[in-house]
Amino acid sequence: MNKLYFVTLGCAKNRVDTEWLVSLLRGTAELVDEPDKADFLLVNTCAFIEDAREESVDTLLELGARKLDHQRLIVLGCLPQRYSADLAQSLPEADLLVGTSRLGDLPRLLAEKATGLHADPGAGSWLPEAPLPRASTLSGPAAYLKVAEGCDRRCAYCAVPLIRGGRHSLPLAHLVEEARMLVEAGARELNLIAQDLSSWGRDLSPPSRLIDLVRELSALQGLSWIRLLYLYPTAVLEADFAELFTVPRVVPYVDMPLQHVATPVLEAMGRGYDGPTAREVVKMVQKLPQHVFVRTTFLVGHPGETEEAFAELEAFVKETGFHHLGVFAYSPEEGTRAHGLPCVDRATAEARRDRLMALQQKVSTRLVKKLKGRTVQVLVEKFDAENWIWTGRHAGQAPEVDGHVILTNCDCRAGDFIPVRVVETDAYDLVGTP
């Protein structure tokens, strides 16, 4: 039986792709946790921005340098889909390159000992035709449920449609069955993901709505939390948005990538809304009957962002008080509408990113401190053997991107939901006692 060593880079959608591939290869291969033990070294790459490409290439070069004579280096995902033949020529260490459009062919390609590039021309993505039983690689009892692939929006800076193509939603029945298998395998929390979660189902025949999917998932026995990630900001303006958060098990957590608040920058980005609309969206979320935790992301250094526009963004972050925030420095992407337009240099963009994150740290410290002395419900995730403590998350913390709750004197196990009294806080994490 072949032994596989997987490295997954990039976003949560890539993580699910890897989990699907492992499911397809079940029975013909086994996973190992060290590259020296493997027959195949597989890297699921990211090519969204320059930093992601550099990380992918560095990982491939590192594995290529230590590759043993009998081993094969397999490059998967966005990098071969985006750069195809150029990558094959510039990376002779790779034995096989499989783009996002052909990931489902991997078992056959490995069995045939195929070499070279395997990717359909242009953009494209593979989705399984039937639900696949897969093991979540997230720590603890949480899993991602990828409900769609690709994006129909054409933001000026974004290369995702150039790699993954337009939106393709998985059918409701498919997703409910996959979710059922994840819950039966131990998942207590499902995190719904897509490039644009709020548009799920609109391309199906007949069309479906996200609220329909959420209601079906809520009926699954054994599932406790449903988290909605990557909601497009203007979805907040739709009639059934607030209704999503009345469905049992949906946690009070809104993740919406605003990207900016200055109207000239939003227009240059092609986001389809202006600064006043962005502000109104935030106010509507904050007025929901349930107290919700809000995460957003911003892109700084984009063409059209002047010092005045960045100052407006800084003031907006300070006055709004987002619970969680991520910031990216603009990366010019070939083939996008923004590529080649005048913009600030990379150093300036990175300095703006760092300034915004420093500001957010102060905002987060203030907001997290408000939880001190309160009791929150925590999903226990994993045991830290080195420090002899358990960690978990409350409903306002998403996996991988937000903070944790450190549990002291906890007689618990992964998957437990326990009330925890918060006794200490820092900028992002809590310390609590059951």
C-alpha cells in the first residue's frame, strides 16, 4: 500500500479538497506524518496572492531537495491550475502536477504512475459527484463543509475566478448527507464555507437558498453549532438574512469581508457597494436581536487608496469595534482588472497593514476584556500535553483564525460543551475555569 505525505497550504477550501482526496484514496494508500516515510509527497498549493505563491514554491523546493530516489513529488491545486506549463518547466523537481480542475483524477494518475501536467485550460474546479466520507483534519470536533466552489463576482483584485472559475454549488441533498457523515464521525460544529457563501444555491435548478440549507442541517442529530463563513456584505441587506440567525444551532457570528470603507477604493475594487453602504451593513448586523460577533477582512494598498482613504479606514476600525479582523497587503495579480494600475509600493502597503493590525489588537483587547467574569459556553477541542491544559472555543471564535479559550482545572474531553467562567483575558484569548 502506497504511503502518502500531504501538505495543505492556503484556505479552508483547500483543506476540504485534501480531505476529499484522502477519502478517494482510502483503501489504496495510507497517510504518514513524516516525509521520509512516504512514497508520494503531495502539496496542495495556494496561488491567491504573492505571499501564498512564495510559501507554496518554498515548500515544494524544500521537499524536492530532500526527496529520496523512490519518492515522487506531486503538486496539486491552484498553482498548477494558474501557471500550468510555466510551472512544469520551472519546477523540474515535480513528477506530477494536477490542477484544481482535475483533482478527482488523482487516484487514477497515481495508479498509472502518470507524469507531467494535468489541468484543463483556463479556470476550473473539481467537486465530488457524490458525498464522500471524510475525516476532518481540524483539531477537535469541528469540520468544514464546503458548499460551493468558484465565484461569479469579479472583484478587480481577485484571481480566484481565474483559477477556480465561476460558482458551482453542491446540491442540498448532497451537502446534508456529507454533513450527516461528518457528524456521525464526531463533528459537533460545522463551518460552512465557499468563496461567496451567501450566493450558494442560486446556480442550481431549481435555485435554492442558504436559509433552506441551514434549516436542513439544523435538524441533524448530534450537531450543536453551525457557523456561516464568507458572507458577502450586501447579503445583510437581503430580506432573509436576519432569519438565518433564528435557526437553532446557528451561532451568533457574522464573517463578511468588507475589504474597505472609502468609496473611491471600493469603486476601484469593483465591490458593488460604496462606503455608506458598508457602514449601514455593519449597523444592521449590530442591530440583530442576538448579540453577534463580527469578523471582517480589509485589503490595504489597493490602487486608489490614498493616505486620506487609509485614514478613513483606520477611523472606521477604531469606531466600529470589530471582534475579529484580518488585513492583507495588496498583491497585483496578473489577469485581474487592477493589475498594472498605479498603487503604493509594497513597503507602504505592508506598513498600513501592520498599523491596522496594531490598532485592531487594542480594539480586540478592549472587547475581549468585557467577557472577564462572565460565563460562556465552550466547545472543548484538544489537550495540550506540553502545558497540560485543555483548549476550546466559545461561539464567537471560529477555528484557525480567531482566539481560543484556555481551560484550567478541566476534567473534560474533546467534544464536550461546558460552561466556563472567564477569569483572565489578553488581546485574543481567554482563560477560564469550568
